[in-house]
Amino acid sequence: MARPDRFPAPLLGLLFAAAAAAADGRTVVAAHTLRAQSLIGPNDLSTIEATLPGTISDPAELIGMEARVVLYAGRPIRPQEIGPPTLVDRNQIVPLSFRDGGLSISAEGRALSRGGVGDTIRVLNTTSHNTVTGTVAADGSVVVGAN
């Protein structure tokens, strides 16, 4: 019978194996403090010998991305703290487009928030003064509704 103050041998082996696997992993950390809205380059990143859940382990995933919040030196970087580079700034005039089958509508709008490719933002149609929601396209335009 196992003593209550000891782990059973199979469980102890599992714990050592998990600890060894964690030691082999890496976690990406900021090499120095990065301001929000900064583009991330290779010199901005470092790694530590640890596997932390919910953090990024491959520095290549971060290069060219934009910091959405301040990234402090030595702290692990989480996916929600970074995003694609911003193409549309708040208050920027952007082309709006709506396409559905043979129907195509174009207008001009004023962005009400910042966004990168694939981000959903709100835009004020400068002609009708209605607010619409659309997705930022690779060319910096905002696609509204069906495409």
C-alpha cells in the first residue's frame, strides 16, 4: 500500500516526463519594451526555455506583425496581443464597396477605428451619414456585406 505522502511510481514518472517536455519547449518574449502599434522585427524578440500555455512559441509567427498593446521586455507574447499591420487608421477616408451578384455599390467613408487585413471595423458613409460595418481588404478598402 502506498503511503499517503508519496506519489505512486507511475504517476511520478509521468510528472518527470511532463517536466522534461516543458523544459524542451520555448516561449517567445519581447527583447525590450515595444509600444502599441509598433511593427515587430527580429531584433524585438527573444525566447526563454519554457512552454507556457496560451503563448507563442515560434518567433517567425510574429515578425512583420503589429503590437496591439504594449509588450513589456521579458514577458511572454500572447496571440491576442498582436495582429496584422494596420492599413486603415481612425478618421482615414476609405473606399467602401458592396458586391452581391451583379450589384456593385461604391462609396466613400470615414473609418471609425483602426484595422488591418481581415479586421472588422465600423465606417461612416460620408454621403448618407450612416454607419456600416465592413472588413478591411488587402488594398485598404472596406468591403461591406456580401462579397
